[in-house]
Amino acid sequence: MLVSAKEMLTKAKEGKYAVGQFNINNLEWTKAVLLTAQENNSPVILGVSEGAAKYMCGFNTVTAMVKGMIDTLKITVPVALHLDHGTYEGAKQAIADGFSSIMFDGSHYGIEENIEKTKEIVALCATQGLSVEAEVGSIGGEEDGVIGAGEVADPNECKQIADLGVDMLAAGIGNIHGVYPENWTGLSFDTLDAIQQLTGKMPLVLHGGTGIPEDMIAKAISLGVSKINVNTECQLSFAAATRKYVEEGKDLKGKGFDPRKLLNPGFEAIKATVKEKMELFGSVNKA
């Protein structure tokens, strides 16, 4: 059964740990994340961008696959199926198609329009018990064509959005999607601290978790970050393991070309990456 992310994040905030959001891209990804969560007794959030949903034939297909896996694999840890960086229309569609958690990203609108549209999504989700994530100050880098410059959010704007009844808030603190460039100056902890002071118990979300040094992750969690998003890192480990398998010629031996064999090293690599992150975030045995 899918659950809203609200309870798991409230517990994480109180317990000073973070729950990982691992973006899924296909069957292997989904299975790897769910099994790793179960093996480590960790709550988990499956993130789905609109581009990934389109690739997997729509939100309804994703919901059906995830629910089927939870049932068949006997997954008992809390699992939230979360729309990542949803547009206004995309958010409405994901709600209709059975997602249990919605991120509406209105960060590219002016603050007034962001507030207005966020309010609507919050009201819609409230009737169905779904959790809502909003964003202030765009996250840098590129994710499915959404490009942000890595802005630092205005803490007062964060409070305005937090007060609308959202369950979690993604605030730009110099973090970016993808691989961090060599000239990256790090996270703005002063901004994070100021946001936490104004938003109180609201769980904060750190996007672009790939490549942020471990000490910065620990500090961010201590300052109220309760959800950390990981996507690129799983993609890189999947690609590296698949490349190794092919370069070693294993696809040419016996039935090594069978996709179930060809994709298995990548599947195991995702599991290892997710386990490592769950340990780093402190969510192991918190289900």
C-alpha cells in the first residue's frame, strides 16, 4: 500500500535523520529501490519526474507497477510514490492516477502565482490525504528540461509558501541537479538555518543529493533537512556496471545477451548505491 510522505518525514525531522527519495526510471530501478528499502527496514520515497513517467507510459502505468511490486515482493516498509518537479497540469494528472505524494514546482513563477497555484494543489491533495512538496528558489542544473541556476531562496518567501499547508519544502540553498562542477561553492547553511528558523517543524527537502560531501549532508540534516533526493548517482552506478559487463564481453558468452542477465549488474549497483545513501541519511531501521 502506498502512503503519503507526511508521517515518515515528520518522524525523520524529530529523529534528526532523512528519508531518501530515489528517482525511478524503469522496472529494474523500482525493484532495486523497493527491495533495498525492505532489506534495510527503511521508509522510502520513489520519485518520478514527468519525463520519466512519460518514458514509462504514464503515471497510471507507474502506479500499477509500483503497487504490483509492493504486493508481490511483500514490501512492508512505508513507500510513498512522489511526483518530482511537477507542473500544475502534471500534478493534477498524478493525483488522478493514484500517486500518494505530489511536488508542485512553482519556483519559476513569481511568488504570488506560486502561492496561488500551490494553494490549489494543497486543497486538492488534502481531500485525498496526499502529501505536498513545494519549491522556492529554483534548484540548479537540469532535470528533464527544467533548468535552474542554483538560486538561494528568500527565507521570507519560504515561510509564505510553508504557511499554505504544504507538508515539505524544497528551498534552493546553492544545490544543483546532476554532477557538481569543480567551481561549486557549497551549500549556503546560513540560508538553510534562516529558513529553518522561520518554518519551524516543516521538513525541508534537499534536491541534488548526488555529490554533496558527507559532512555537508550531516550538517544539512542537523539544520532540518528531512528528505534528500538522489537520482544521478544511481544512474551513474547503473551505467558503470552495465559498461563493465559489456566491456568484459559477458554479453557474448552463453545467453549473456538476455536482458535479465545484461541488466542485472546495473540492478545490483543501484541497490548498493541506495543502501549506502540510506546508511548516510540515517533511515536504516526507521520503518
